[in-house]
Amino acid sequence: MSPGAAASAVSGLAGSSQEGAAPAPAIAPAAPAVPAAALSRDARRIYELSRDKLVQIRTLLRNSNTQASIGSGFFVSADGLIVTNFHVASQLALEPERYSGAYVTIDGQEGEVELLTFDVRRDLAVLRAKGLTSPAPVLEFRPAAEALAQGERIYSLGNPLDIGFAVTEGTYNGLVRRSFYPRIFFGGTLNPGMSGGPAVDDSGRVLGVNVAKRLDGEQVSFLIPAEFAQALVLRAAQAQPITEPAYDEVTRQLLVHQNLLTERFLQTPFQEQRHGKYLVPVPNDALARCWGSGRDPDFHALNLERTKCQADSDVVAGDFSTGTVRLSYEAYDAPTLGAARFARTYSQSFGNEPFLKRGNRRQTAAECTERYVDRGGLPLRAVVCMSAYRKLPGLYDMTVMAATINQSTQGVLARLDVHGIAFDNGLKLADRYLQAFRWEAAP
């Protein structure tokens, strides 16, 4: 993958889906996943303090009682409330008729769980352990007023790869830059199966919840700040178990997300990126990362520059992610190619842009409209495509493709993709985007 890949394209959730895989080995009671000698004295102490508060979360197929996915969690109340990630429990939310949930403690005790509430935007869920015969041991939250220092030692706990409970040492590196929602940059390792487990301070108090890691780096992982888990626990205390598919609630939360996303992009002016005399819109540096590349060796007769930008705004909506905003550009300059050959190459590149031409179980086929717009002497050919989500009414994936058509051997192909947007908000963003193109004519 090129250096221009955006964060969410190279980030992996720390959960582990096991559908179709061979049965995982059983968890050895009370056995740490790594030898004690490999742990520092502090990590060993944290593990001993926390071990009885940790659980593995299993999603099971009801018909066969076989394991479909796994994650981690931790007790936060004596009556059995458990915090985990939404992506760990999403099958319980969206297909409760097909899936059931279970927890397994470090000493091998098992029981059923029921889903009480979830926060799609922050990837959190609260479960309740059923049938407890004694009060559950509880992990305490670190007060938000006690700020962490950059470089402070912290510890992540969970059950990686279904091989046993483990503790991972790392450092607190502040909040992630450009993340749409606050995320903690954890300088440590998270592995599949650790999603939903706690990250704790030196006193064993929860400061974050494991959620994801970068796939293209080492020890670059992410935590959800504990304050959001605390707020969800308060909601869960009065909630009834979710027993029917919760698509309406997922949709409601995603509509809130896309409204916030639209407002932020509409209120933040685009920056201008120059390609010759073309000035194209790119997101403000606070909203997205942009990467560029120069001459492409596959196009000998063309000066071809590429730019890709992506906002770190995607959220999990069940078995897929949405909420993403991406922009890309290809700037062509071919003074020796000739107008006819350039037009053929330029047109083919525009026509080859991929989009959803056929519907699937998740979305309808894209419906597109084409029009020509003129931005103060810069004519554009613009195509807007919308694809509706089948089970999340009111949400669409939108693609805007534009091509400048004012020069015979120069041009810019542009594309904007917004996933999980309301129809009206999509049109607002499309209009704002197309209005931001400029041609700098000679004085």
C-alpha cells in the first residue's frame, strides 16, 4: 500500500471474527497468555489486579451454538454490567434472532449476556451478564479530571486471538490528530480479540477501551476515552434488553453522525491546491490527511499528478463501516500528445471510475445524474451518483465525479465519495464541492 493511504484504510479493529474458522482452543483457567518472565513487574501487578474483572465476549449461532466471533470486555458494576465495543456486539444488536451472546471469565466460568445499549459513533456497547450468583468484581474508571501525562505508562488487557487473557504495556501519547471523535493514541500492541477490553493506568483504573490498530505500523493502536463508556453505562442502568433487530436505533445514530459531518465540512472552508492554473478544493488540514504523488512512469506522454485525501470519520455500522469522506484528483498535462489523443485518454479515465452499478444485499444500485456547470469560466462535466442503504433508511453512499473541459491537452479529474449521508446533506456537500473549483486565467 502506498504512503498515501489514509488512516482508516490501514486501520484494523482489534476484534476477531471467527466465522468459518476452525474451533479455537479452550482458554486455560487462570493462565496468562505470556510467561510471567516476559512481563515487567508493573505489568504483572496490573494483570493480577485486573484479571478477575475481565471477560471474553462470544457471539454464538443460536441453531448450532458455535462461535461466530469473539472480543473482550470488563465488569463495571456489581450487578454484571459489561463494557465492550459495538463491533463486538453488533450481531446481537442487528440479528438477535440468529445470534446469542456469552461471557467467559478468566477462570473459565461462563454465562449468557444480553445487550442493553450501544453507541455506534464511538463503537461502544454495554451488556449484562445473566444469572450471576454473587456480585461481579468491578474495574473502576479513572476520573476525567486526572489528566494523563504524555508518555505515561498504561496497560491494555484482553483476550488476543482466543488464546488466553493478556496484558500489553504501552504509553499514552495524547489524542489522535484529525480523528472525528476523540481517540487515544496508545503506543502499544492490540491484537484481534482484544476489542472491548480495558486500558488501565498504574493504579488499575480504566482510562480507555481497546478499539483498533494501524495495520501499516508497529505499536500504533487506539483507545476510546473512558468518559464515553461511563456515559453509556449510566444509560444502560435503566435500559431494557434489546431483543429485536435495532436497525432503527443504528440509523438514528448514523443520521446524527452524518449531520455533524456535514456541518463540519460546510463550516470549514476548503483549501486550494494548485495544478498549473487549476485550483481544486482539498479539505482543511484539521479535517483530513492528504497525500500526493508526482509523475507516473506508466504514462510516458503525460505529466500526471495524483492527490488523495481522507477524513478519519468512519464508524462501524454492523458488518461494515460507513461515514467516510474521501477526495481524489488526477491532474493531466500532455502538451506533446495532441488534442484528439488527449481527449480519448482523458475520457477513458473518467469513464473507468468505479461505482456500484449493481445492487447487493446492503445497498441499491447507484443512480446517477449528469450536468455541466460553469464556475466563472471553468466549465465542468459533473456526475452525481447515489446508492441507498436497504436496512438504514434515509442514508446513502454518494459519489461526485467532475472533469474540467476548458483545455485541449490539460485537465483535472476529481472525485468526492461520502458514505452514509442523508440525501439533502449529500446534495449540499456536492454543490459546495463543485462550487470550489477555479481556473486562474492570465491577467
